[in-house]
Amino acid sequence: MAFFVVSEEIVASNERICPKTGSTFKISVVRDDLTLKSGMMFGSLGDCYSLYLKYVTAAGLV
């Protein structure tokens, strides 16, 4: 059995440590108005894709 201690510094940031590998990774913090949610409706596929592009850009994925 393994125990993991999470420091307050890590909890306060968006950086986490994978308990299996020990690798660090970041959780993207994106404004709520750019986050896609289940049940959202769009006027067109283009509108949906536009919001998706804004989200991935804000998350630092592109």
C-alpha cells in the first residue's frame, strides 16, 4: 500500500503528480464561458467548432 502526501503548494496550483508514474502534469484552468458542457446547443456546427477552438487555445492545447 502506498501513501501520497500532497503539499499545500501543489494543491494551490494547477500542477499535479501522477501517483503511478510520479510524472507531473498540469490541469488547465479555463474560463467557465469557454467550457463545453453537456446539453449545450449551437446554431451551427461552425459555432460549436468556434467555441471548441477557443477552449483548446485557452487550455494551451494548441
